[in-house]
Amino acid sequence: MHAVVLEKFGGDLTLAEVDEPVAGQGQVLVRVAASGVNPLDTRIRAGAAAQARPVLPAILGLDLAGVVEQAGRGREHHTEVKAVRKRTPVVLAVALAASGVVDLYVGTGPAR
């Protein structure tokens, strides 16, 4: 799938081909219909967000709306994905540990 990727802090965003994520234990996979640029995204891109320094290359993005494509099973870090089925519409602010949303799909779930 295609995604907008940050290769280095302060650098340009580039369109790249990346592997499609899979819903892991305690996570959901969302097909993104719309995403926005959160002010924190601009700080992360600049390398100016001490609390949010992803491992590069990274897909940025925190806010999204979409539809659940997969729901993982079981518990992870004392959190459960409950009553989430395929085709469930969602609006999310994604945890910083999750994949970014400036792409077609995003995997969401508990921070690691």
C-alpha cells in the first residue's frame, strides 16, 4: 500500500510503498476514509516533540475516521477489543505507539 513517510526529522515527507498492517492481539485495523494533520504531527516531523519521537522511517498521523477491516482477538496490556466487528465505523485519535494514519490503513490498539 502507499503511505506518506518521514525519513528524517525536519525532512520532506515522501510517498512510499509499505506493507499493509495486520490487526494484532487487542488491536483493530481501520481502513482510513479521512485523516487530518494534528498540531503534534508538525512537531513530530520537526523532531521537536520530546514525548513523541517515533523510530524512523515513520508514518505520521494521529486523527482519523474510517471503517474497521479486522479486529484482533484476546487481551494485551490489560485492554480488550470488545464488540468491534468488521465494517464498524470509527473516529479515532491514535495512540503515539500505533502506526500513523497518513496511509490507507492503520493498526490501532494499546500503547506498548
